[in-house]
Amino acid sequence: MNKVLIIEDSDSIRENIVEILELSGYEVFAAENGKKGVELALKTIPDIVLCDIMMPELDGYGVVHILHKNPQTQAAPIIFLTAKAERADIRKGMELGVDDYLTKPFDDLELLRAIETRLKKKEAQQLFYGQSAENLNTIISKEDGLSKLKEIMLERSSRKYKKNQCIHYEGDRVTGIYYIISGKVKTVKLTEEGRELITGIYKENDYLDISILFSNDTYNDTTIALEDTELSFLPIEQLDKLLFLYPDIGTKFIKILSNDMKDKESRLLQIAYMSVRKRIAQGIVHLFQQHSPDGFTIKFSRDDLAAFSGTSPETVSRTLTDFKEEGLIEKTASTIHILNLDKLSKIKN
């Protein structure tokens, strides 16, 4: 049931509107002045507001200003009720964000049509931004906005990808960001010779492609499922709305992106200055620390470990054999069991 708030200082007009709307199936709240109307709006969070302009204590323009500043009420359409609709009054209201005008006196049908039209438009906007768009209005009041965002992502429809299935290619037009519900993915760059270099590995509860905070042109990497994976998707249009309304979410994304960039810089330095043996050891340690499901093993193919370390699969095979003979690891197929993490971490360059 949609909630309607009426703010009107005329008792007869206010009571008449309440009666009409209650008979039409709306849940109705009423206030006799702007100050009480704002207090009631913040308490009830209406779906739409009907507001007189000239009122004691706080006029209609003040009501609009306050409601549009509050994240919980700023999405509610506002219809002004006015005894006159002069151009200057209409322009001032529209500049503040008023959605419609009803000039007194108006009949029952005109009132109901205006409300239905604005509620349908609001519903269409919510569908455009996703089934959870309404929930976005509560995020800013939460201390941990990123956790709330994860809840929203989990409410959205998801898509499943098979192992080695491409999620998007480098150079594809950006359409949004992904949230990993389950599984694991890699982001890669391809050399001119067709060799693959893994730029990142992401697991459950991670976000993909948040670099579009700074570039909404094309994706920077090719993203591929490392195993059967389920993703939720947030379109860029909804992301823009989210970041505009809730800057704390953007701050958290920037911190995630900053840590990701530091990790990539560190691995580039390793590739540039470390020996192959040291690079592979560091790659195993990194994957173990970030992606070990049980705290003892990692599961990565020879090719993926080579792409992550910036070397060839053949070199990886030889080096893993050496590590096994030295008692640092045990290896079965693509599963590596670490026997001596400390010694593996301290292999000399």
C-alpha cells in the first residue's frame, strides 16, 4: 500500500483529500503546517507528498528543501497544492525539484490521476535502476555502507559462468561492475605474442572493475572465470546514482582500488628485478595468503601460475619440481600443498 503525506493548513481541504485517498486504497498521513509535515515525513517515509505552498511556520518551499536534503525522503515525488499557479511560482518550485502542481480547486479524478502518474514514474525509475534501488536510500545512514551494498548486490539477479568462460574482454565498452557471489576469476593482459599475464585474481565477496570510478570508457583487462563462478552485476547507471548519493561507498571503493594498484606495482617490480625462482616462490606465497581455502593448499594450474609469475609454464614445472625436492611443497595435479611457508617466503633472489 502506497503511503501519501498531505501537508495542508486548510482543515476542510485536508480532510477532503484524506477521505478521497483512503477510499482509493492509500495509507494517508496528514499535517496542518510545514513544520509538522516535515516531522511526519521523516517518521513515516511517504511514497509521495502533497504539499500546500503558503502555510504558517514553514512554507512549501521550505518543506521541499528539507525533504530533498534527507536521503530517506529525497526520492519521494512532491506535488504542490496552490490556489494560484503563476509562472514565477511554478519556476521556483521546479528549480527546487517539485514534480507537479495542482491548482485549487481540483476534482477527485484530477487528484487521483496526478498521484498515480507520479507513483508510476517513480516505479519506472526504480525498475531502471534495479529491483533494489529503493534500498539505496538507506545506505548513507549506515556506518558500513559497503556491507549494505553487498546485501543489495545479493538481492539482484545473478549469472553463472563456467570455468575458463570469459566474462568480458579488454577494450569492451564498460557497462558496470561485478560482485563475486561464489567462485574465483582472473584478470589478464595479452602480449603481442599472445602470452597471458595475470594482473589480478579475485575471490568470493570481491568486486571487479571498480577502476571505472576513474574511467567509464572501456575495460582495462580481460576477465575470465578460474572455476565455476556466480556473479551479480551492477549497471553503471545505478553505480553513478549510488556514488552521487553516498560518497562513503566511493571512498571504500577507492581504498580497494588503491590496495589493488599497490599489489600490481609490487608484482611488476618482482617481475622486473627478481629471479624466476624467487618470482615463482613469491607468487605461491601470495596466492596462498590470499586464496588458500583451508590454510594449507592452493589450487592453480601450471599455466595460471606461469601467467601470474611472468614466466613460462615449462619453467614453472621445473621450479616446482625443485621446490618439491627441497621439501618446500607437495604437488598433486594442480594442487600445491605448502610444507614450509617461512622458507619459501625467504628464498634468496
